Amino acid sequence: QVQLGEAGGGLVQAGGTLRLTCAASGRSGSITAMGWLRQAPGKEREWVASITRDGNTHSGVSLKGRVTISRDNAANTITVYLQMNSLTLEDTAVYYCNAASSLSASWGQGTPVTVSS
């Protein structure tokens, strides 16, 4: 089983930057990809970005060009970072970390990001 712990959310002004962190522990060796999704109030959950075990990265349309996902591997732990730049009011959402393995997917509890004008 994989446990995910998220951090880094908070209040930021429009145009600012924020870095979210997700630490995967437990059976982290089984993880094939990790990523972030977000859910704004009244909207469906939306994919933001992901990174595979091989280091390949992909990002969604809404944050394309404004987001960088990266990863650090350590003994029994994988930490994934989501760097977001030039934030807008539309980026306000709860951001969820996700880890996928060949058999299951794990979710973090979410970290809220609020962008103010």
C-alpha cells in the first residue's frame, strides 16, 4: 500500500508562484507514475501534470507552460514537486496527488490553493 502526504498549498496572489510537494511512502517501489489533479469549486476534477517512473513528464492544457513537475527518489520514498508559475484566479482549487501502480491507484487528501487578486 502507498501512502501520500501533500504539502505546499496556501494563499498566493495572482501572478505568483507556488510549489506543491507530495511524498509517497510504503510500497513506493510499485509506483509507475505520480501526478497531480485539481478540483475547483463546482467543477470536475482535472488532470494537471504527471511524471512516470522513467522521468517522462506530461502536463494538462490549463497549466501548460506554467507548470513543472519533478521527482526525487530516495530509499523507500518518492517525492514529487509541482512548481506552478503565473498563477491566476482560475487556478484556485484543491490539488490532489495521485500515485499509480500496476494494480491500484492512491490518492492524497488534497491541499488547497487559493489565488487572490
